Amino acid sequence: MQTCYLIRTHRDPAQIVRLVRTIRRGSPASRILVWHDASGCALDPAPFADLAGVEIHLDREPTRRGGFAMLSGYLRAAERLLAETELDWLVYLSGQDYPTRPLAASERFLAESGQDGFIRWWDVRSAASPWGRRRGVRRYYYRYYDPAPWTHPLLRGLRKANDLQTLVHLHLTYGVRLGVRARTPFGPGLACYGGLQWHSLSRPCVEHLVRFARERPRVLRHYERTIVPDESFLQTALVNGGRFRLVNDDLRFYDFAGSRDGHPRVLDLADLPRLTSGAWHFARKLDLGRDPELFDRLDEHVFA
């Protein structure tokens, strides 16, 4: 089985190097593609030169958090991997992920699962959505624009207007963005789903995503002006496809308790027993500068 690890990065070169070397050690035959936002920090390819099957792509398109570049970069990377490799499974990671079980065991699990993908999803308009119905609607049923910087102080002062009407919405989590309620491509034939962007998908799923983006340009154009499109486009394309065996689980450990801006808590050594319980394949977020011992202990567990 050919497993490809696609890693999206923008900071902490030393941590990126450690993650890539850990994956290469645990999965010597895999392909690793690091898709690095060059506007975030410099990433020297030299520390990876001795690693076969590792490619560093320095993306010149700045990856604004919450913006379309996270999705467009993913689609470009997926197209490259499909064209250049005999990809069977694509494992999508951030630079702050780390393995919590032997990669050989994780890859064997994927190969023997009988499933097409492991990804979190929910109907954004359902009362059961962990976001709440309002958050999903505000993200994906509005078309957002970047107002001129000189208007930002005024607009911030008008935030309370969000609760008084539904025609426009001021979104401040990822910078000042002004949304207008829009006609969407969603309807009886295309439900809007949301979820988390990190996942493990089989080749048929990845091929479907690339084909869906190419054949449904109106849908892709709509997502260009939404908030965090990479937390909805993939789920919307896959679940509406109706032909994939998807498990509503991304096999990752993270802790969003107390989060108000979409960032999971940075994990520390106290989390180690849960991380190594065997329930997850990867964990995030880890910070090499904050708790290097956690990395060492995970290595001891993964390579025991």
C-alpha cells in the first residue's frame, strides 16, 4: 500500500524537521509532501536532503487563516500526489501533529478497515452540529469581503448589529471580514456539511474531491468567499457523493475545551496517557519549544 503524508506547515522549522524524520523512520516507503507557506517563515530544504521520498513545496500563495488558500493549496497538492504517485491513502496533517502509535500499525489499520475515509462531518444546519446552527450558516451562507483598513475601527464598533439582523454579518475571528447573505449552491441536491479538515482518505475519495472541484466550479467559487472553506468543502463533496464508506472519526486527538478562536489546546506531558491509549493515530497541537519531553516520550512509545 502506498501511503502519502501531506503536511501543511507555516512555522517552527525545527518541529517540521522532527515530524518529517519521525514519519520517514516509521514509514520508510511512504511519500511525504510538505506544503509550506513561505510567507509564514523560511524553511530550508537542506535538512531533508538525505530523506528519500520527501518533497518540500514552498508555496508562494500566502495561507491566510480561515481563507481560501488552505483549500486551494490542498487541492493543488492532492492533484500532484495523484499524478505522481500510486497513492492508496492520503493522510493529511498539520505541522503541529505527531504520531501517537506506530505508523506501520496505522497504515495496516487503514488498509484492512474496509472503509474509504476517516473524516469528521456534520450537517451545518442541524441542531446536532457542535458549532451550533448559527455558526455554520454564518460561515457558509454568506459571501465575505475584505473592507478597507480605514473602516475597521468603525466596523468593530458595529459588531452588536450581528444579533439584530441577518442580511450582513461582521466576522472578526480571522480579521475583519464583512459578509452579505448570498444565494448558495446548497439545496435538496447538495446539503452543506462542515467538520474538521484533517483526515485520512483513500484514493477514490481524493480523486472525487479533485474531480468535484473541477466539475462543479460554481460550488468552488462560492467557497472562495466563505469563512474556513476547508472545514466544509471536503465534507460537502464527499458526503453528498453518496458512494463512499466514511467513518465519522478522523483518528486524531485534540482538545478544544475552552477554545474561542478555533485553536485546540497545546498538549503537554500530562496528556501522554490519553495520547498513547491506542484510540488515536495522531495528536495535535504539540509545541516542540514548549514541551520537548512530550516528543521524546511519544517516540519511545511509537518506536518501542
